[in-house]
Amino acid sequence: MPVTFTFGEMLSARSVIGATLAELGEDHENLWVVTPDIGATLVEFREKYPERFLDVGLAEQACVGIAAGLAYDGMIPVVSGMLPFLSMRALEQVRTDVCYPNLPVKIIGTHGGLVGNGGSTHYAVEDLSLMCSLTNMTVTSIGDPLMVGDIIRQSMTMSGPIYIRLAVGKKDKILYESGQHNVRIGEGIVARDGRDVTLFTHGTTVAQALTAADQLADEGLSVRVVDMFTLKPVDEDLIVRCAEETTGRFVVLEDHLAYGGLATRVADVVADRGIRLTSFERLGIPQVYAGFGEDEQLRNKHGYGLTATLDAVRRAATTAVPAGV
């Protein structure tokens, strides 16, 4: 499989959201968009369908509650805002108003992980753990802006809720050529194949994982990079296959707390399936409030930047395979 990372090509995920929703509004006359004062992303939909656009102001709890009410009336509501607040301030409404009755509300947001330099109050770093714990919720974390449109389109036919996590969404690297991968909710993407170690990742750290794999190839290491953009339901079959094909050597890299996110999802599958691994390392945010700084700076500071990723994969690749494996 060829390397799929393309340097230098940038696109705004926010613009993809607005354009995709405006397009879908033609075929889905019951599509509504609701936002807690984050409407700049949605200008295409707002201008085209002002009667189906609602800005409730800085009131995430009310925003989710209104979306649930619209869903009860047969509408397809999309909530678009900042994830630190949609995932935490409105958590009770997401759980009780949306997930409990299993309504088709789509929650799309930015500032997933240590991005935006807004400080710890404005980072969504617990969000995936919270959302994965909710019954009926599908959870995604998208790194390639072109994938955002694919996921939104697929979500239109879902009977239950979905959480779509993005970074800041202004300048995002295009990771894959159009049509190169069959992007399906619930199925991971083998972004780069390899035989020595599997590096699982999602969202903002996919680009970093692919960069690490490129550099390690020069050292003779063959690293498989898996973009596990759906955390729930996680692609269990792909995890099993990777354990078999890369001799049970796993590294998980994510812009989220190291426990509770993708690494925990992968570890649960390993334990539940009785898979014997050679090595397992998780790279993510430790139990700290990260402070201010650019995202690359904060990753390096907290031990899951590029250098830490290279070192973790090297350690995994040199771990001896247990007897009998």
C-alpha cells in the first residue's frame, strides 16, 4: 500500500461542514442546524435555509435540548459548536435528552484535544471517554477534513446520535487522496501498511503518526498506521488482525487523556478477546491540566509528541516476542 500522507495541502474542516450541510439541506427538508453562538462555520447553510437555522447564544445545554425536541418532531438536527462545552456543560442533556431516547442528533464540534491555545478550560481532553460511556452514542474523531463530509452524509440515515470530533478546523492537512479509502463509520483505515508495529491513532495525531512511520522506515522499521477514526463502535476485527499481522506490538497515540480514549478501547478488545500482545504503549495526555501553548509544543511537553512517538515505536519493535506466540 502506498504512503497516503500528502504534505502541503490544507483545507478548512469548518468550510467542509458548512458546504456539506448546505448541500444536504436540499435533499433533507427536515435538516436543521442549531448552534450555541458558533455560527461562522455554518454560513452556507444559514444563508440558504435561514428558517432551519437557529443560534441559541452561549447556551450549550439549551442547544442540545432544542435539538432533541426537533428530533422528536421528526427533524434531523445537527448541533455545531465547541466540544469542551458540548461534551461537558451539556453532558446531562446529551445523555438524558438525546441518548436515552436514542434520537438522531448529530453533534459536530471543534477544539478536540490540546488545540487552539485556549488553556485547559477550552480543551476537550476528556470528551471521548465521556461520549464512549453513553449508551447509543456513536463516537468519531476525524483528522482529514475531506472525511468530515463523508461522515456527515453517512450520519443522515442513522437512527441514533453521533459525536464528530475535530481539531480547530481552520487549516487541516489532507491525509488521503479522494476515493483512496472506503470511509465507513465503524471501520478503521489502514493509512499505511507495515509488519513490525501497529500504531493506532485518530484525529489530530494521524498526521504525526504518518510522519513517524516515514522516519522510521529510513531506519528499516515497517510501521502500520491505523486511523481508528471511529472509537465507538471500534473496529474489533481490525484490532485482532493487526495483533496477528504485527506480532502483537501495539502503540496507541492520541490527543486525549491517555486513559479513557482510544487506548482504553483497544485494551478492552485485547482483554475481552484474550489476545496475547508482545508490547502495548499508550501515548496521550497524562493526568494534568495542560496549560497554554501551541498543540505541537504541548504534545512535546506532555510526552506524546513526534520524538516520544518515535521512541515508543522503537521500543515496541525491539521487544522480544514471548515464547509460544
